[in-house]
Amino acid sequence: MTDAERAPWLTIVGWGESGISGLSAASRRALDEADLIYGARRHLSVLPAMNAEVREWPVPFAEGIPLLLAERGRRVVMLVSGDPFWFGAGASLARHLSRDEWEALPSPSAFSLAASRLGWSLEDCTCLGLHAKPLNRIRPSVQPGRRLLVLIRDGDAVAELAKKLSQWGFGDTTMHVLESLGGERERVRSAAADGELPLDIAHPVAVGLAIRGTGAAIPSTPGLPDHFFEHDGQITKQTLRAMTLSALAPQAGERLWDIGTGSGSVAIEWLLAHPQNQAVAFERSSERAARARRNAEALGVDWLDVIEGAVPAVLSDQSQPDAVFIGGGLSDNLLAMLWERLPSGTRLVANAVTLESETLLAQWQASRGGELLRLELSHAAPIGTRRGWKASYPIVQWRVTR
């Protein structure tokens, strides 16, 4: 087989606002030798006349994948923004190809360009690509004194983000609006989130945020204060929730089943532990299920999957979890089904408050092992003109690995 036959048929070229003048020699050569060039409309608008066939990539993005794969055997260039594998389209393309079918030639990412314009150390910034995602996903990263670099959709999204920051109590945040970085239309303007923003903000746009304000930042440790959650009393309270999350021990990329989710607090904190975590919350009450969805959206983890229905029937078609929390719906039937179905190594935590459910957990712990804890909490409360300890209902918690 010749070198030409072994060469990748697809070249993913990082493309910026400067067009072809900002490309490396290797990227220019790939364009010159291409049979077919794909790119988004705004990329093709600054592409000079080429010998290759030129096609606009369709919207939505996924519709272009089968069209691209049909071109195997031709020399194809795909133009993507900046660094293809840094909040770019590279991974979306590569998952459909074997490693020897493609090569990538990156250009500076929008994050690198933004940091260089603002004089910020990129390694000290939180970088978020929210141009196609809900802006609320920024919420966990809004911490006083932090710097954020955010890619967003357009000028309307800049105004929406400013409004959210003000609502959260961070209206003093400085917003650096960076448009068309690296191109002739590049522009950098700054304003306070609660101040007067420019009205003529053009896509593509990045925003640098220097977070300031007196709003409530989301703590980075388990056990958020209860006031962060909308609830009707059916919530695993802060201290018990911290201990429950510690027992569940979330790790990056893992999936949780939260059975009887109530307000969704445990599942939400599981998702806050790492942005790649997944959680499925099961709730038989439609009112509480809706509340859990609202809480997830408000706290920036809108990908929480809330499923309405009674357990154990509603669990039957779900992908296997890495951990299971039972906060409601505890029964012998449920535990038996879980023990039969869950793979070895699955972590299970169950909380009980009634005598009947305590007895059930004691029986299962005696036969299956694990750790059984009795958690009793008291808080100081007035007793006439003095104070004393007011006890909460004790909780029995079973922690076990299947």
C-alpha cells in the first residue's frame, strides 16, 4: 500500500475569522489538494475561490454526518471553528470514523484568542461552550473572584446572560464582549452585567466574565443549604444529604438512579460533582417530578432525566447505574429486584425513617452485609427563655456494594 493510499481521506481544518490568511502551511496545502470542502455558511463566506467542490454543512449538524461518510475515497476538508477538539466539532465527527481515516489541523481556539485579548491566564479561567446549550449551565461556575470565558450564541444571549447574573446577585460582574476574534470585524467592549450593554453585538461572540457580587454562590462541597431547592418538605435535608452523597461516592462519568427523588436534591448534587455525570430520578408524583426538573434547571444541571412512575416497574428499561439511592418507595420487593438486576460493584444507599423500613433494612443488612448506620441530629431551639436541643426523627442508612 502506498503512502497516498494510507493517508486519511478527511482533514479537519481549524478555521477562524481571519480566513485563509490565518492558516498554517499544512492547512493551506490540505485545501489546495482537496476534492471537496465542507463548511458552515459563515466559514464559507470568507473562503476564497478554490479548485475543489464546496458544500455548505447542513443544520442541524447531525444531518451532515451521513453526507460526509458517503464521500469516503475522496480528499475531503471539513472547516470547523478554531480548535476542533476544544468545544468544537472534532469529537462529533471522529466518533463516526476509525482513527486512520482523519487528521486534524487546529487553529487557535476562541478561548485562546479571548484570553490573549484580556491578558488572562487561560489555565486560571473556567471555559464553557454554551452557544448551543442553556445559559443556566453557567450557574455552578459563578463564584466571586473567578474568571470565566464563555462562548454564546449571539447578542441576545449576551443580554440574557447579563440578566441572569443580575438576578443571581452578581450584577457587578464585568462582562467583556469579544466579537469576531481574529478577523477584520474584531471588537472588544466591556460593561457591568447590570449596566448598559451594546445593542449591536455580532456573532460569533465570546464573553469574558470577571465575577463580582454578593449573590449566593453554589458551594463546591456536598450538602447544599436547603434554600437552594424548591421543595414541599419532601427533601433529604442538608446534613443527611451530605452524608448520603459521601456514601454514594460519585466519580467522574458515573450514572445514578435516584429512586423517590422528591425535590431532586440528591440527583442534582450528584450531577454537580462532575459535569460528565448522569442521573435518572424516579418520582411517582407528577408535581414533585416537575419540581425536580425546575430545581435541576435553576442549578445548571438541566440534563437530569426525571421519569414519572411507580417503582419497581418504571426501572425495567433503564441503563444500568453505577450507584443507586433509595430515598422513597422502599420495599422488600424493590430491594429484591435491585439485588437481582444490578451488576456486581454497584453502590446502593437507602435511607429509612419509619420503624417498618428500619426493620427491612436491618434484615437486608444481616443477609447481604454492608454498613448500617443510625443518624440522629439535633439543633438548638428555644425552650421558654432558654435554649435546648430539639431532635429530628432518626434516620437509618444502609450502605452496601452489590
